[in-house]
Amino acid sequence: MSFVINADQLKDFKQDYANRQDTRILERTVAKNGVKAASFDWHAIADNDQHFSIDLATGDVADQKQSGRCWLFAALNTMRHNMQNRFNLPDDFELSQSYAFFWDKFEKANWFYENIIQTADLDIDDRKVAWLLDAPQSDGGQWDMLCALIEKYGVVPKSAQPETYNSSRSNEINAVLNNQLRHDAVILRQLVHDQASESKINATRKEMLNTVYRMLAYAFGEPVQTFDFEYRTKKDKQFHRDSNLTPVEFFDKYVGWDLSEYVSIIQAPTKDKAYHKTYTIEMLGNVVGGRQVKHLNLSMTELKELAIKQLQNGESVWFGSDVVKYSETKLGILALNTYGYEDLFDTKLTMNKADMLDYHQSMMDHAMVLTGVDLVDGKPVKWKVENSWGPKVGEKGYFVMSDEWMDQYVYQIVVNKKYLSDELKADQAQEPIVLKPWDPMGTLA
């Protein structure tokens, strides 16, 4: 049955509005200042100060600028933190996000072609095909996707592959590249429909990738193949030069991580995802034949315990969250009491975490790094967060996240398997359950 708004109902609404004691004050305040400013609660500042019982020294904060590379920045930052400690590198040292960005977009193009060919027998309005065409590639990604890139292409210091206009402002190259990929999808689907030979399809696909490589090289510069790593140590100012390194050699020598030991833990309390089971997402990835995206779903208590263990051992933690919810960017506060929307509008907005995921109210949209935690009687009360939005927000780029905000809006961390119990290691080793492409746990940071 339809419910039609009529004049009598509008009269009731207007009367209720007029009868409220603070209506005109609140109307003037919200209309002039906006919803966020009118509902900001200054107590959030006092409750979330920048003091932590565990506080890792992690150097200067990086800046992703006008790009969606947070997942690359966060992951490479965890690696540079370790490098800075091992090699006494200066605070402003960074690994090249632009280098990884080039290869991610190049591999995502091939990943898109792969899925377009695999779904070519489906109607053009099929939901899977529509999902592919909606965003053939984007800036976002997952931890496992960076691992797939590093295992194939290595990493380089930022000095070897610096930023370009397009790596820092990616909307222009994204628009043209997605245009190209959709154009190519028409051709690939037609070849499959025409029952073209595999060799014909592969030859066509190779030519398409050649074009993509050229486009990306123009935008980001062609990826460096060998380089000299030069740096001066932070404390004793000693100069070092390591010549003629390849990106893979550099990763092995200076990062030296066994990436297979780092695993994704998610916190998804929805009915369709049991705890202590692993999950992957259909058609989610970047490198064909590379590392699979795989998540182990745990309770928030278990997730926090793992994050704390890694921080206590001096290692920062990559994590994914819904950063726009109840966050004050300038002050660098992520807390549920930052804005009193319910008090301001005299309504109820609170949903539990499962309902927020199921009803599209929240999902992971940003990756950052945990670099500290404040423990009181062994329990976390707030967390220190390294963002990638430059030093002009928060405390020189660092944010404070309340423990209650973490409960509601953090969905993923990455930890070394050595912090998992034997039981959790066995859980993580399970074959993953495959989720649909549009599942909220498949969103890209």
C-alpha cells in the first residue's frame, strides 16, 4: 500500500516543528554553519589526546594528494618503518608509490580483460558484467593485491621513481584509461561471440596491453629497471650508495619480508560470514596468476589482540576502515562522540555493525597504519593512526582513533602469522569461501 503525503500531514509536521522549544535557534545555527559544525562536540578533543602507552617512531607522514592510493601508501609505509629502523634512514624516506601505481594499473587492465572474456557469454545487462563495466579499474586496492605486485615487480625508493602530475592527481588518467578499457571490452566480447581462436584473442589482447603500457608510461614515466640507492643515515650522517639494483633485488635486500607470512584479518559480523572461516571475493584482484585476496574473519576482540601484539613488538599495522564516519579531519579525531547528530536532530541513527554493512551504511573506504595504542589495565582506550593526507591535518598527519570508533568502523588489519595461535593459523589455512563481487568485504581502500 502506498503512503501519499497530504496537506493534513504537512500541517502536523509544521506544527510539531513550531512547537519545539529550540527550533529557531537550531535552524539558524545549522543553516549558517552546516550540520557538522553545529553538532561538533568539543569533549572529543579532550577524550582523544595524543598520548599513548605504546608509540612507535615512524617518521614523517606521506601525502597521497588527489589520488586514491591510500592502500599503497599504508602498505609501503609499514615497510619503510621497518627499513628506517634497520638502516637508520631519515624521517622523510619513502618507497615509491608511483612505481607500484603504474604496475597496479597495468595489471588491473589485464585483470579486466580476463574477466571480460570469462563473462562474455553473459548478457550485457547481467549484474556481473555491469559490475565490471561500472569501474574497469580504479585507484583502490587491498593488501594482497600489493603483495602480488611486489612479488612480480619488487619495489623502489621514491628517489628512483618520483611522483608525476598523474600519480598525484589520478582522475584524468583514470577517465581516459577506463574509456580505453570499455572500448576494448566491446571488441573482446565480440571476438568470443564470433568464436575466434584463442591465439586471435590473445594477439588482440596483447595489442591492447601495449596501448595501455604506453598510456601509463606517458602518465607516470616508464618504470625504472635498475637504479642506485643513495642515502645519508639519520644519526651519524654517513653516506651510502648501492649501485645497479633491480626493484626485486632492492625489496629482497632492504625490505626483506616474506610476504606470505602477512595475512588479512577482517571483522565482518554479518550472518553470512562465520568467524574463524576464510573468504575471498569473486573477480577481485589485479595480477592474473598472482596472489589471491584472502581474509580470515575474527571477532573484534581477537582482531585487537593481534594488532596489539604486533605493535608491542615494534611493528606498525596496516588497517582498513570507513574513515568518513564521525571523523574530524583538521583535528585528526576518529571518535563516536565527535558529532552529536542524534542530539542535534532529536532522532536515532545508530545501527549495529552488521546492519551497517548489510544496509550499505558503511564499508571500508580507506587504509591507514596503526602506529600506537594507549593501554589502560591491558585494555585499549585509543589508537594512534598514521594517515597519508600530509602533515597539515591532525597532529602533523597523525590521527587519534577511539577504541569505540574502532569497534564500529574498522574492518580489516594485516598481521604477521607469527602472532596467530596455532588454532588461528589452522583457521587461516582453510580454503576460502567465495563471496559475490559486490560483497562489502570486497570494497577497495
